[in-house]
Amino acid sequence: PLKAILALAELLTPQPTAPRTGIDPRAAVDPSAKIGDNCYIGPFAVVEAGAVLGPECKIHPHAIVGAGCVLGQRVEIHPHAVLYRGTTVGDRSIVHSGAVIGCDGFGYQLREGRHEKIPQIGVVEIAADVEIGANTTIDRATFPLPRFGPRLKELRREILWGRGFVQMRGFPVARYGRSGIYELLVTTDQIRE
């Protein structure tokens, strides 16, 4: 029944008009930004220095793509969403209105009776085919985090799809809730590529 309902929903969903392309004259696009083919940048949108937009990206009105951000192909950034400097968004991902990606997290340390801000020098990397809801905030990391390469892909798949888990030296794995999904807890000093 679900397959039939999904097919019916697709038939009843209004088809979008021809995709808009081009840069609205009211948008602010830094000359050093690289804009892919068939992109749309709406009125009052901002694309800062060194940003890279892959082909067919849509940056809706009042959205901000910060300096050095990298967007894959067919990424859609809805109105009033903000991508802070250095954020990466993978192919076909969608960031809905009001989302803030890559801002500083809560990084303070108590020193001599005062709270001092700790610089947040990490980045945010959003994978391909991810949809981020309206008004979501995803903070940047305090420090750059390691990349999880191909060696961990299989372990991640096994954990997330409930097929059990394998505990390897240096990778503590704990059961999370009653759902049968396992959580992988990895500290950065235990990962070697």
C-alpha cells in the first residue's frame, strides 16, 4: 500500500515551472566566487569570496553563502538560510529557510573567574542527499575533526542497519536504546588513516 500511496502523491504533486537560472541583479556575488552552470541566485542573496557553487544550485532570496563555502551539484538553499565560512554541502542536498550552518558553537572556558571564548576553528561538512529542516542550527566544531574514510564505512553500515556490530580495538561501541541501533563512540586520537 505504501508504494501505491507514494505513486499517487507524486501524481498529485504540482510540477514546478521551468527552473529559474541566472543571477538576479539585486544579488551580491563576490567576483572571486565560482558559479556553476545553470545556477539560480535570487534577489538579495549573498555569495561571498571564494565560494564555489556546483552546477544547477539554487540560492533563494536573502540566503547567504559564506566565504569559502563549497556546494555540490543541485544544492538548494532556501530563503534566509545562512552558511557560514568554509561550510561544505554535498550534491542534491537541501537547506530549508532560516537554517544556520557553521556558526560558532558554545565554546567557552572559565579562566580567572571569567568566561573566555574558545575559537571555533572546525568546519561543517554536510553529505550528499541530506535535507536540513527550517530553523535548524548546526554549529562548527571547536577543532577540525578527522575524516572517516573507507575503512569505517562498512562498520557504520552494519551499525546503522541493525545487522549487529563488530568491536575493534580502540573503537568502543555501546548499545543505544531499545531500537537495535548502535551508537559508535570514537575519540579522535583513536583514528589513524
